[in-house]
Amino acid sequence: MKKIVLTGAAGRLGSYLREPLSRLADALVSSDLPDEIGMLYDGEDYVSADLSDLAAMERLLDGAEMVVHFGAIGDEAPFDDILKSNIVGCYNIWEAAARQGVRRVVYASSIHAVGMHPKTDFIGTDAPHRPDTYYGLAKCFAEDLASLYWDKKGVESVCMRILSCAQVNNTRALGSWLSYGDLVRLVQAAITTPVTGFSIVYGVSANDRAPVDNARAGFLGYRPQDNAEQFADQVLTAAEPADPHDPAQMCHGGPFATTDLGSSGLASMNVIDDRKKG
């Protein structure tokens, strides 16, 4: 490929994608809000740009074949903030992609688009939208936007509903974990698969306790290699007894199922900022 664009490159997940994406194209253009991102990999350039600026997104995507869209607020937040970054920002990415002839958007969607479904329901990618927050609602919008732009503009999309991509330090993560290695494998598969149309897949590793059916991701050639069961003894020994009446434990969205609208869902989660250093 000649050019891939990565948004959200300064974020935790973006930090693990930059180097492998730089090897998939002649040029990787990484983008985020900070003025600079530190050391660049061979073939990588960095552009500071705001997702809410359509003209800036058009310039960013000029000449790109694919955009890997991880830029957004990665937590529940007040609606106006979600609207600007996660809803208008997504519209600008897909509209700029259509205007610039970008073939495919590989999008970091989330389990929070269906977060209020009970975990006892082994849901597939065809599960109806059931968001748990404004953040999840924005993911629903983006998935429908991706479908619309495939039907109307011919822009392909792979929407990856990531369950949780962080260190395994709670019982929910025993099922929801997506390792950084499997994250890279999933994104690479979404890029290199010849034809995707509009697709939704789950971003989850090969966990024994995975609560979703990811069979429809098979066409991508995605074969996860990691399993959170290796952490089970340590996590379960330290865990408090489960409460079957607590939506935070019983719903796919975890703590996001009980957080107040507009308030951080990550605040109650012990997410370690272990972003990759260049």
C-alpha cells in the first residue's frame, strides 16, 4: 500500500499499532491532537489534526488507501464532548474518506454499542444495538454511518467491537480481554483482507470465557493467539464474590452499565496506562 492513516496515534492502543502499520505501507501518517508524538518509525509522519475539522480530515486522508480510525474520547463523557469528538469526528472521517477515494475505514468500535445485553446472552455481531452510555451510543452511530457509506458511497468498513484491551486485573477481563498482540493481528487482518464490504467483528482474544460469538470474523483470517485463562487463578483468588444482581457484573458493558450518563466509566476500573514507548 502507498499510504495508511492512523488516527488516535498518541493513545494507548494507537501506540501499539504505529510500528506494525508502518510496515504495511510506503507511508504511515499518524495523527492525534498533541503537537508532536516523539520518535517516528521508518516511513511514518505525524500530523496534528482535530477530528472535528472536516477540512483537516480531507487533507489528512489525501492519497490514503485506508484509514485506521482509533481517534476519539475513549470513555464516557458529557454528551457535547462525545458529540464533537466521537460523532461529528466519525462523520468527518467517513465523509473525508468518500471525498478522497479512500477504500476502507478500519474502525475501533466497542462492546459498549451493545453493552446492556446480559452476559448470559452469547451475542453475535448481529445483536441489536443496546448502548450503555453516550460513548456506546456514539459507537452505534458510527456503525450505522459505516453501513450507510458502504451502501451509498462504496466505502468499505470493518467495525471492530473491542471488548477490553488492557491488562487482565479483574474477572470481566477473563472473558473480554483483547491482547495487544491480537489487537495488531485483528487490525492487520482488517487491512489485508481483499474484500470486506461493511462488516462488524468483535475485538477479543481466544479466551475460554469469551462472552461473544465471533464466528463471523472468520472471513478476515483473524486467528487470535492469546487466552486470558493464564491469569484466571490470580484474578479469581483476589476477586470479591460476584453479585448476580449487579448490572456491572451481569452486562456486557461491565461498569459502564451502571455509570451515570456523562460520567467516566473508566474511573471505577483499574486500567493501567502501559502504552508502548517509542
